[in-house]
Amino acid sequence: VMAVPAHDERDFAFAKKYNLPIKVVISPPGWKGEELEEAFIEDGTMVNSGHFDGTPNREGIIKVAELLEEKGWGKRTVSYKLRDWLISRQRYWGAPIPMIYCDKCGIVPVPEKELPVKLPEDAEFKPTGESPLKYCESFVNTTCPQCGGAAKRETDTMDTFMCSSWYFLRYTNAHFDSGAFDPEAVKYWMPVDLYTGGAEHAVMHLFYARFFTKAMRDMGLIDFGEPFIKLFNQGIVISNKQKMSKSRGNVVNPDSYVSKMGADTVRCYLMFVAPWEQGGDWNDNGIAGIHRWLNRIWKLSTEYYTAYSVDDEEYRNLQRITHQTIKKVTHDIDKIRFNTMISTLMEYTNYLGKIKDNGSVSQKDWQEAIKILLLLLAPSAPHIAEELWQKTGHKYSIHNWKWPEWDEELAQDEEIPIIIQINGKTRDKEMVSASITEEEAKEIILAKPKVKAYLEGKEIVKIIYVPKKLINLVIR
């Protein structure tokens, strides 16, 4: 019987209850040999493992297997736990099983030219405990494809996984009528770059989708074995610190919020409330804040702008902050960090509000800034962005417009903070030009009175300079 109590929650509980030894073989970060309070089930470094000590555990698994094979003590194998899958269901909703029962010919498959068998629209749904198809004469009664005599259709339908396990292939061209899916469209679009969904839903669906894909690859119907390149599960939105359920009475109906505040508000709030993969706690004050932010964008975009006193320095600031915003939003979308993307757009909105109050850039530059704001907003709030796009004089549609690009040079801060360390301890910081050289940085830092006080009576052994980040003076 195998037992690894230090790294299995059930084994750990068993060992604790019966006072069995718990030997750690994968060390947590910073582990000093102390007794574990709970099983460590994450990745770590191998310990108490002979000459494998210090090896990352994932790498160690491979090395241990290689040693066993080398010594002739064992070999690696892949274990399969495949079982027969009963796909028949006694219900209306599902793909009809294309089989016909004939008293003379037995069970006869529906000819390929008559596929697919479609569900009848005149079935009656009564509480009989059986499939409504069983009592639908227009569906059940048919003729035998072989002898032409009276016959009956199979009334069970297939498990809905039989349909949902390959829908993505059909989506590439839903109008293709010469087969289940368009091979050329599948070659162009598949596999899917990013699949996102709830973890609870995804387990079985992904299992079957991958099974179908690999089977069709082996049949020569497609040329890839994985349907989805990247998987990213979203978190669960909870209410009052608990998972939403009817029994708890804490279910939030988004329809009422959509009616009151608009779909864009709800969409942006769900992206902003927490990191996408974590989910978060629904909060009415939070969604109200998002609604106010979108209203501010509406006002900034539609109210008349007056350039009171155009300032060249403010124009340079506008350029810098705009290009920084484009860069940050683009990267956040790419990394699926929607909450920080919304936060960045809020900061940009606040900055434009100050510009409008001061009237410190030209009318042309203001209009360009609003244009950029709407383009960056469009994926998150598509409806309001489209309406404001047209209200500000642009043609339909904002969603066909090219995504803005940033200029790395224009996105650079004019000044950056340099951290000052003495023997590795942070003592101060200094704002310097973003284009500063190493020699210039050393000269400025060494001339600071506070630094001179630390250096008094000391010898500088080494100066470590990390460009545009820190300078560390090693002294003795």
C-alpha cells in the first residue's frame, strides 16, 4: 500500500490520527525541516531523496523513472481508464439515435442520405416518465429502408455531449451543407486559440471535446489532436461571501441591473470586481461606481471642449500618458487582466477630466485623446463606445476600426525614480531624467547629502547599477 502522508491530504489526515511518521520528500519554499501543519501538495524541491535532493519535483519524477528503467526495476507506462459510454437518454432534447426497428429486418440504420434525423415539432410533453418521442406518432411511425414495410424509430436520444463535443468545428462555417463541418474552414480557424469558461462546467466538456478531436484526427477528418491551445477558467461571482444559490436567497439577477444601468455597466463591473480567474463578491456600491465612470466618459465625449490656454508641456504629458495607457490596456487584454485594464482606463478618464477643466491642449489633440479612449473602451463597453463613436463624428463601426498602437519612445516617462541602497538596504530615492547614463546617475547619487552622511568614514567597495531602477553602494 502506497502512502505519502506529507503530500496527500487524505494520507496526512490518516497519519495524524494514528500517529504515523510523516516524511517530507518535497519541500515547500523556505522549509527548514519543521513539522508540516498540513499536506504540501504544490510543486517544490526534492528532499530526503538521496542524490535527487535539490531537484525540482517535476524533473525528479522523470529522473526517478529513468533510474528504475536503467536498473531494470520497472518501466514507465500510460494507464487508461476508458469505459463504455452509455449515450442513450429517455428525453426529447438531444440528437435522435438514427436506428429503425423492423419486425422483418431487425434493427436497421437510417440511410446516410436521410440524415440527420430531426426532432418533431408536434411532440406533446406530458408527465409520463418516458420520452415524449415515444408517443409522437408522426415521429415513431416510418418505413423500413430495406424492405419498405412498416417500422418504428428509436425514441431514445443521445447524450447532449454528443453534440457539444464538436460544436467548435461546425462554428467555423455554420452554413456548410455538404457534411458535418467545412474542412477548409476548420483548417483556417482551428484549433481555438483561447478557451475560457467555468471550471465546474469545463471538466466533462473538455474531456469529451478532446476525446472527439483525437478520434477525428485518427480517422483522418482533421489534422490536429488538441481542440484548444490555451485554457483560462474564470472565477465565480459570489454574493455576501457565499456562492449564489436559490436556497440561500442570494442570487443576483443581472437582468434588473441591465435594465437600470445598461449591459455595458454590468459587463465592465464583472471585469473590474476582481482578477478574472478569481471571481469576486457582488457589490451594489461597486457597480454604481462603474456606472458613474461610464457617465463621465459620456460627458467628456459629448460636452463642448474649450482650449483656454494651450500648454506645450501639457501636450507632451498628454502624449506620454496616452501612449502609456494604450500599452498598458493592450498588455492587460493580452494577459486577461481585465480588472487592471478597467483601472487603467479609469485613470486615463480622470486625467482627461483635468485636461478638460484646464483647457490646456488644443481642440485637435483633445479630440484625438477622446478617440483613443473610445477605441480602448470598445471591447469592454461596446454599446456606449459605438454610440459615442458616432456622436463624435466617426462612421459606423468602432469595432471595425484599427486598434491604436503605442510609440515606445513617447510612452517613456521624462523622469524616473532611482532607488538608492547602501549594502542592499534601501535608504532613499532620487527622481532623475529617464535618459540618464550610469555615470550621470553615480555622480548625482554620490553628491546627495544624505548619501554622503552614510559614506562618511567608509570605503566604497563596489557600485552596483541597475539601469533606470536602482543603485547599490557596497561599503565597509
